[in-house]
Amino acid sequence: MSYSSEQTKERILECAKNEFMTKGFTKTNMREIAKVAKVTTGAMYNHFKNKEELFEALVEKAANELYILFKNEHKKNEVIEDFLSESTEMVYEKSTFTILDFIYAHLDQMKLLFCHSTGTKYEKFKDSLIEIEEQSTLVILKSYNISFEKSNRFFVHVIASSGVNNMIEAVSHDLSKEQAILYMEKLQAFHYAGWKKILEQ
């Protein structure tokens, strides 16, 4: 690919990102992206066969990396022996902020992924993170010999969902990283106190 062709591709991606951010995936069309990028529709299709491919080019790498990071951080947490200790609370905080650091280092991709992906294969990406959080929570609870019937499994699912959604809220409401850190610190303290109450019973 020539240098000028690579430049054209990067311009298309930047314009597509802005269109997706403004209109969402379903209301964005290739013709409008081509117009904003000042390229012919033919040139557009030389680089990307459809808008699904364009969207994927923008988010795929960051999405895959976030999934792996999320999974690895939760695997670390599953082997903690004493969930109720203060040192464990610090480990969980470090894990949360490692993920938050990644999100804010890839903020545009995260906004596309979490706020503008309806109609793409990524619209249920959040659910894959919730599943990781839920299974990790169940592993920890099992170590405390806590078994869950169907109704309590739903409770775990809701808590896991809120854990993921808490981070997405920071992105969707355009919090600065500093604001997100303060917000997550309060939520961490809130959730951790609740879990301690449950596990101490």
C-alpha cells in the first residue's frame, strides 16, 4: 500500500470514527463518510467493503485487549485467600484501576464500543465482561462455602452487571480520568463494604 493510500485509509478511519460517535452505527452510512473524508465511494470500498468492517477496524484491537486484561485481572483475584482483609481490598482497587487506566488510554475506542455499537457484532461485548465478573464472583463465594440458589444467582448477576456498568457510566458521561478515579474509589468502598457484610454473616 502506497503512502498516499495509507493516508487516505487513516483519513477515512478518522472521519468514520467521528460519524459513528455523532450518529451511532445504524444511522451512519458509507456515502456520508466518503463525503466527509473527501474521497470517492470507490476509494472507500477499496479500503473497506462495508461500514461493519470500518467499525471493526476502529475497535477490534482495543476490544480484544480489554477482554484479555479483564479476564486476567479477575483470574488474579480468584486466588485470593482472605477476601475480607484490608490487603485484599487494596488488590481489588489496583485491579480496578488497571482496567480503568486501559479504558482511558483508549477512550475513543471505548466510547464506540460501549456507547455506539448497536447494530454491530460488538453490541453485546459488555455481556462478555459481565460473564467474566459473574463467574469470578461465584468462584470467590464458593471459597467461603456459600452456595447460591437461582434467586441468589440473580443477585450475583446484578452485582456483576453493576460492576461493569459502573465503568461504562464514566465513559458515557464523559468523566475526566481524574473524575472517574474519584467516582470508582467511592463505588469500590460501597461495594466492598456490602460484600464484607454478606460474607461475615
